[in-house]
Amino acid sequence: MDFAFDARTEELREQLTAFLEECVYPAERRLVTSEDWSTPAVIRELQVEARARGLWNLFCELPNLQYAPLAELTGRSILLAPAAVNCAAPDTGNMELLAQFGDEAQRKQWLEPLLNAEIRSAFAMTEPEVASSDASNIETRIERDGEDYVVNGRKWYITGAMNPDCKIFIVMGKTDPTADVRRQQSMILVPRDTPGVTVKRAMTVFGYEDRDHGGHAEVLFENVRVPAANLIGEPGSGFAIAQARLGPGRIHHCMRAIGIAERALELMCRRVTERVAFGKPLAAQGVVQDWIAESRVRIEQARLLVLKTAWLMDTVGNKGAHTEIQAIKIVVPQTVEWILDKAVQAHGAAGVSQDTPLAQLWAGNRTLRLADGPDEVHRRSLARRELKRYQA
Ligand SMILES: Cc1cc2nc3c(=O)[nH]c(=O)nc-3n(C[C@H](O)[C@H](O)[C@H](O)COP(=O)(O)OP(=O)(O)OC[C@H]3O[C@@H](n4cnc5c(N)ncnc54)[C@H](O)[C@@H]3O)c2cc1C
């Protein structure tokens, strides 16, 4: 078993590290909460530079095993770097969905401008009225009417949708409520400017608006009429497409989250080295050393599992890596949460303040235990697959 990255990955890691050190980290201070919801100017500037350096759309150009360590590096500056290299959620998942399931016209109209970062996109599945961790509950209706489909429903926590650059929604809803439960849902492309689409309000995350990545919107669809050609794949294929989309989306989140943990550990180590209490640096306290050692051990464990999952996805496909994708989705956000918590603690009041990124990182990471499937749902499904081996 070879644990080294190949030459191409090493080369890209060096280039990306240089981009982060020369351009992205210095720009972090310039990322101030903008007045509106549009893409911050600093991200636009970084995108020009990233493109010039050939650090663009890496998620779709590289196998998962090569992309994983690069996504991890972007996670070190989660508010800027993923968008700077056009590898930010939810666009990456949406682009992969369009590449895999969109027809030629859909790819031309929406995938091309997304790959060029001319527009952004949103994935609209979750609904406030129903338990959306069970996708079969989704109630939005997508009804055929002549040459069109008519969409009616209410969605919330639709990431990116507050940004006016977000021009396209991929909406999940029922085309046939009488069909088999796994064949009721479909996905349809709804342009933002279609009459009947109302971006109603920004939902917060522990009080944060997440403006830098387009917020999380509540969106109303009232008699929204789009051409039948906007349906993605066959009617009834929504469930299967959602599963296919969420696999890569989940591993991308986990890769970036490892980078968040590395940054948190670095901040913690720097802080405890400088800060003196009761006559010695905090770093000299056994309990603090224990946090640091435990953080390093947990990061290494989580990274190895993510890399194994990436390798499996490349070799046996997303389906073959199902158990491992669920395992990392369970393990990584909790691991990162533990490390962020210790970094906050080590910083004292500064840890919960606006003067370090830790509080916002904690809030964002905590949502990963809900988004793309809550922990309990993944545990249930993983356990059932494990048990199947012992059932007749
Ligand atoms: C910051 C953020 C961004 C998001 N972005 C998007 C987005 O872009 N697009 C989108 O469509 N959605 C998005 N979501 C929504 C997210 O995917 C849903 O919140 C998630 O799927 C859970 O659905 P729910 O909120 O309806 O919770 P519910 O389905 O009501 O579940 C509530 C809780 O019940 C428990 N539970 C559920 N099922 C089981 C079970 N089988 N066993 C044990 N316990 C169980 C879990 O603890 C779960 O957290 C986002 C959410 C957040 C917080």
C-alpha cells in the first residue's frame, strides 16, 4: 500500500499552497460582510488569479484521490478558497449533476456558465413542512401541463440562493405521487427569473447569514411554469439522481472540513504558545497538550478514511463506496467539531468572538451534521447494510 501522493498531486498541492499563501490568506482580512448578497469583489479578484494559475474546476478535472488533498487545502480558508478556484458547494454538486444527467441543451445553457463562474446555482430539496431527511416526504409538485411543467412548493435552507448571481435552481418535487415511492420525485431546472419564483428571506445559521457564500434562502414556487425540456433525466428519476449527487457532494464537504480542522489546530497551537497563565504558557499545561495530541490523532484518522473513500470512488464507483461515504459523513464533521471546540476553549473569550474565525467555522461545521443527511440517517443506513450480512 502506497500512502504517498503521486507527482501530479504533489505539483498541484505546491501550486495551490503558493496561491493560498500569496493571495488567499492575505485577502481574508478584506472579506468584510458585504452590503448585498452578491459575490464579494475579493472573490472575483481571486478567481481571475486562480484561473491564470491553472487552479480552476479541479473537482471535475481530477480523480477523487488527487482532488481530496487539494480540497483539503481550500478548506483551510473555507470562506474564500473554494469559491476562488470554482470548487465551492453547492455549485460543484450541481455541475456534476448536470454533467452526468443533463442533456446537451441543459449542459450548454447552465453547465458552461457555471464552469466559467459566470453564474451560480442552488439545489432546492428541503422543505420546512416535512421531515426532509426522508426525501420521499418532499411535497413540492411538478405537474405536466401541455408542453410545460408547473412547479408549486416551498423550500428552505437553499444555499446560495440569496446571491443574485444564482441564476438557476435545481428543484426536487413530485411528478407522480401515485408511483412507487422511489419513482415519485423528479428534478427540474427553474431559472431564477421565472414568474412565480420568490426568494423570500435569508435563514440564519446560529445567527450567521453566510453572505460570503450566498446565504441560505427560503424560496417559494407558485405556479412556476417552465418548458418540459427543463426536466432532468426521466420523470421519476429524482430520487436516484439525488443519491448520485449527494455522494460526491458529501466527500467534498469532508475533504474541506479536514482543512478546517488543520487550520483550527494551527490557531490553537499558536495561541497556547504565546498566551501565559499562572506563570507559564498554556502550551505547558498537560490538558492543553492532550487536546493537541488528540486533535492530531483524530485528523490523521479522519484523513485516512477520506482518502480511502476517494480511492474507492475512483476504483469501484460511488455505489461501491457507499458505506465509506456514509462513514466519513458521520465521522468527519464530529471530529472537526471536537477540534474546533478545543481551539475555541484554548482561545478563551476570543474563541467565541468575531476576532478569530473559530466561532463561524464551528457554526458552519456543525450544520454538516444535518445537511446532506443527518448523522442518524447515515448511521441507520450503515447499520442496516452491516446487519444484512447476518440476515438470511
Ligand atoms: C446550513 C444549511 C445548509 C443547507 N443547504 C441546503 C441546500 O442547499 N439545499 C437543500 O435542499 N437543503 C439544504 N439544507 C437542508 C438539510 O439538507 C436538511 O436540514 C436535512 O436534510 C434534514 O432535514 P430536516 O431539516 O427537514 O430535518 P428532519 O428530517 O425533520 O430531521 C430532524 C432530525 O430527526 C432525526 N432523524 C431523522 N431521521 C431519523 C432516523 N431515521 N433515525 C433517527 N433520527 C432521525 C435527526 O436527528 C434529524 O436531524 C441545509 C441545511 C443547513 C442547516
